[in-house]
Amino acid sequence: MRQECALNPRILNLMQLARKAGKLEAGSEACIRAMHRGHIHTIVVASDAAQRSKDRIKHELEKTGKATPFIIGGTKDEISLALGLKNTGIFGICDKNFAAGIAKHYSGDVEEPCK
């Protein structure tokens, strides 16, 4: 099981750029709608998001049949503050290039233990 720790600042930076480019969905309902349209390439979930929300997103991902990366890290406050959004715990990246950059930086975090 992956450890949950603060998100890499580069991931937050990529999420900020995705938001400015209009390629970020915030909130579970918006992410689910975008998932069913095939727009989501990566899901980022705050570690303190409700377990029911995490389970619902995982279930919807399974229903789409698409192998979408599911990243857990950071807190709702940390991510929402960085993105300038209300207190939200689920974010969808709708651009494959932003998603690839996030996956690249997240895989580096997995190899190093959280401090």
C-alpha cells in the first residue's frame, strides 16, 4: 500500500497550471461527470478526504474500464489553498500531458519514504 504524505510541490504546481488552463476538475461530482465523458487522465485525492468519497471515485473508475491513475496525498486544505478553490478533496486532471507530469513526479515520491 502506498504511503500518504504531503504532495510534491511540483505536483501542486502542475495542478495550478492545469487549473489556469481549464484542465482541472474539482469536486467528486464534476470528476465523475468528466470521467464518464472520458476526459479524466489522473485523479488526485486528498488523504483526509472522506472514505466514502474515495470509494465512490474508485467505483466510478472501475465502471469506466479505463486504467486511470489514482493518487492520494496532501490534505484538502493544502491542495485547495494552493489552487485557490473552496475546501475540496477530489481533483481530476483532464490533460494527458499534465497527467503524465504528475505521474512522473509522484512515482519519485513513492520510492522515498514520507518524513
